[in-house]
Amino acid sequence: MVTDENITDAARVMRQGGLVAFPTETVYGLGANALDAAAVARIFEVKGRPRFDPLIVHIAEPDRLTEVARSVPPLAMKLITACWPGPLSLVLEKQPCVPDIVTAGLSSVAVRCPAHVLARRLIQAAGVPVAAPSANRFGAVSPTTAEHVIEQFGDQIPLVLDDGPCRIGVESTVVSFVDSPAGGPTLLRPGGVTLEDIEAIVGPVQIHLHEASRPTSPGQLLRHYSPATRLVVTADELPLNETSGTARVGLLSFQRPASSAGYCATEVLSEQGCLREAAVNLFAALRRLDALGLDYIVARPVPEVELGRAIMDRLRRAAAR
């Protein structure tokens, strides 16, 4: 259990330029003072993250947004009113105080106000906006428990706040209001707030999920969220004709399959076929399969609606070669 003293200690570490891993409702984040360029550089160093991939800045309350963002279009304000605190990041024109290392030299910044109470208490206690990508090696499977963070980093991150498993399990949705016609919204990454929910609030949304040579938000690179074991996304029973012979294959299935013959291990994301439950279980299930020393993992597609859109985005990027 995280105590007030733990939060006070973590906030002090951040103010002094250190890193803290902490839970959010989406995944565990690796946080530093977003206004301290040297501290943010440490995030890139520890993660092995390329400097051209921008970070998301987290704020404790929606009314702190103008400290890091210069202007908020009316449609962005409608999303803020409806979805913050929550798993939605908005790309807006940045304030000069935000260091270029946070935004990969872009004039825009991605910002969100997390719904996780502990995360917001930590940011409030630190007294600064917090830059926080997922607390994992760059490109690897995202962490949804404190144990996942410790497994990857050991004592490289001396302070990890443990508040149990994340309740959503996939990263925040990213919507940009920069470089869009008439300032309209563009979906850059599906996540914890569904496209259907967003369009119900602001109307039609452009979609741009492809790999970018210069990403404007996290999660746009072709290969990401990847286990060390090769991953294949397919509905075929015998993908690539490789489940025969001596290959050791694991199965990641949305619901319980009719048969798991030929697979060394099976992970079921939701016995009841619930996309929300499947999202919560996705990264942990991938990690368990990845730890078995398999030749490859077969992932069955999920319905590409609501949170299924975010799940399929993660699986496709995890499978990219």
C-alpha cells in the first residue's frame, strides 16, 4: 500500500531531478519533472528511447493545462470537459517553458490529466507537470503492474510506487488539434477512450495511425509494444504452416478457443468476450507467453470496435518486423 510518506518522498525525488515509476489507470509510467530537461533526458537514457519520439506530459488538474499548452480549441475543451481526468491525451501548441527534449523539438505537446488518484496526488505533491512514458524498455511490452517495471529495470529505478494492476491496461488515446483542417481533431493513437466516445462528443474525427518519420505523439512508430518472441496476428488455425513439427507456439486468444491443440500454452483475454476485460489483460498475457521461451506467439484478432481498436493497434505494432 502506498502511504502519504511514499508520495512525499517520490515528489521530492522528482523535484530534485530523479525518476519515479508510478501507476496510472492505463499503464505504469516512468516520470520526471517535465520542465527539467536534464531529468527528462534521463528517461530517454534509461528506456533506450530515441530522442525523436515525444513524451506525454501529465498534469494533476485540468485547470493546469495552460501552464504547458498555449491555446485550447473549443472542440478540445469539449473533450476535456467530458473525458478529463481520464485516459485521453491531447496534442496542442506548447508553452515556451516546455523543453524541446519533451516534444522532440516540435512546437506541440501531448498532455493528459490521469484519472488515477495516486498519480494525481503525486503530480500535485511534486508541484510540476510530469513527463511520463510507459515504464518499460523502448518498444517492449508495456507494464501494467509494479512487478513488470521491476522485472525490466531492477534497481535502475530506485523508487517504484505500487498500487496494484492498472484498471484499463492500454495506453491513453491520443487526439491532435495541431495541423488539422479548421483545428479539427485527428486520432493519432487509439486507447482507453474509444473513437466512438470521442465522435459522440465532437463529431467526425480524422484518423492518422500510420508510422511517422517524425512522430507527433507516442505510439506512432511501426514496431512497438513488442515481446521478444516473434508475434503473428492471424485468424488461421495453422499460421504460416509452422504449428506442425517441432516449433513451440503459444496462443493469445480473445475468448476460449474451441481447441488449443498444437499450442504449448494458451492465454485467454476474456472468457466472456468483453473488450474492456481483454484490454486489461493484454500486456500481462503477452508477458507470460513471452517468458516461456516459445518459437513464436499466435494472436487471434479481436473485433475492431471500441477498445478492440486499441487492442488491434497494439497487436499489429507488436507483430511488425
